Amino acid sequence: MEKTLIQFFAFIILFLGIWFGLNQIDFMNFFKVEEKTSKIEKALGDFYMDIITDTDTEITDTEIIDCIKEIKNRICNDNAIDTTKIKIHVVKSSEVNAFALPDRHIVIHSELISFCKNPEELAGILSHEIAHIEKNHIMMKLGKELGFSALSAMLSSGSGGAESLRLLTSTAYDRQMEEQADETGVAYLQKSKINPAPLADFMFRLSVEESDIQKNLTLISTHPETEQRARKILDLLPKESIEYTPLLPDSTWIQLQENIRLF
């Protein structure tokens, strides 16, 4: 009996020793998993951007880009997000859409900017996409749908990119990810003293006008149940009154709208 107890305690000590030792090992660095994933993500970001710019015109007008970057910087700086790593691209397109790509790229269609009534609506869309990036939803979705071996093979062969890109521009995320991005995006806005209510207005307007502009409104098919999402965004707003700070002067926003319509 005594021998059995000694063996039992020896086993427990051995188990705890192994467990403690394993917890001291940084397996991510040991196997360089994070480094490999980072390289794949960067390669995918460049790969998808090449596909987009091969088929669509990227707008590089300084006034337009600087104005959007000002909104992005406000959100990022107030939420401790490295603003230099969020890459903004504006693409000429008649579709109302915006989406995030691997390696922290955000693509905004020119028609979405035209569709926004004020800079706070655009800030709401940006905060939502930044939330997808910060929550790593892009790579999680690609890994789940395609697998990292298939992604590596796609990069090596240079084929299949257009099909996988559609995962990120049409039916990109499941409901849980979308809700998480909405909730996180609203939190970003509130911390930046940007009114989140215009984002709900944007969603309501999409749902109301859906029948008239369905053929050009990619964002509705990308983000289903638009009206329901708008109501949930309103439910996230704080009950107490908050003094929000305007994003841009009216003249700057009007000029942005005029500039984007020139393309």
C-alpha cells in the first residue's frame, strides 16, 4: 500500500513537472508558426490587391485619400491600434461595398463614399472593417473555407485567386463574426467620441432602398439582415448622453463627395 502511494505521488510530481516545463516553451516561436502565418498573410494581401487593381481603377487622389486617412487615424489612435499598418485603398466601382483583406488592407468602393450622408457613416463602416482585422476574422475565414495548404498552393501557382477573393467581398463572414465586428466597431467609435448612430442610419437606408438599388448594392448581399443589424447597433448605444466630437468640417466632407464623383 505504502509503495503504491509513493508511486502515485511520484507520478503526480512527474506530471506536474512536465506540465510546468511545457508551459515555459513558446511553441509559436519554437515552430515559427506566427512568422510563417505572417508571411502567408502578407503574400495574400499583395496577391489580392494585384487582382483588384488589374480589373478596377484605384483612386490615388491625395485629397480623397488624406480625408479618409484622417478618419482612420482618429479611430486607430483613440483605440491603441497601429494606424500605419491599416492600409486604405479607394477603388472606382458602382457597387456600395467595403471589405478587409489579409495583411490589414481595407478596400472602399467609390460608390460607398457617395452613398454616405456624412463622415460619421463612413467612420462606422471603417470601424467595422478595422474590427474584422483586429479580430483576425479574415485569415480565420480563409483558413476555415480553404485551408492554409490550399492558400499556399494558390500563391505558388497564381491561380484560383479570383474565386477565393469572392469569399472576402461577398459572403465573407458568419453571423457571429459580423455581430462581433459590429459590437467592436461601435466600441471603437464611442471611445473616439464619434457618434455610432449614423452607422445604424446607413444600415436602415440600405434596407429601405434595397429594392431600388439591389443590382448595384453588394453590401446588402455581403451583410445580410441589414435592418436587424441596424437595430442591434442602436441597442448598443449608451443610455446616458455623450458629447460627440465632429469628425470633419462640413466643407471638407462636401469637397470629398464632389471629388469622388469626378471618378
